[in-house]
Amino acid sequence: MCRYILMSEPDHIIVKPIPNLSRDGRAAAFPFFYIEPEKNEKVLRKFFPEDKGPITKIDPIGNSPVIIEKVSFSFLLSIRSDLRN
């Protein structure tokens, strides 16, 4: 059984194998130039309070593509409902 999950979108075309860059329980994601956390600070502060530091500490990544360990993904699913409130 596989230890990792690759999350991607249906419009992604993968022409070469994607290296598994996930290490030590940390997911690997890919940056997007158009994601700018500082432009959405008011919304993001709901999930990233001031005591966690400047909003620029949030990586400019999307939800896909991501490579994540199944254990880590299961944890995220367990807290998902808390994140929506």
C-alpha cells in the first residue's frame, strides 16, 4: 500500500514523473505567482492569527498539486470541520 497521496486537478497534464519532495511528515506543494497572502490578510487572519507572525509567512501555494503522507492527510480531514467555522 502507498504511503503518499498526490492531489492534482483534472486539467493538470503530467508528462514526467513528479519527484516525491515530501519529507518528515511535511507535504510538498508548488508555488503560484498569483497567490498573494498579503492581499487577503483580513480573511487569512481567521486561520492565521497575529500571534503566529506576519501574513507573509504563509506560503504562496495552492491546493494542487500536493504530495502528502496519508497520515498527515487523515489529520487534516479530522480537523476540516473546525477550519470551516
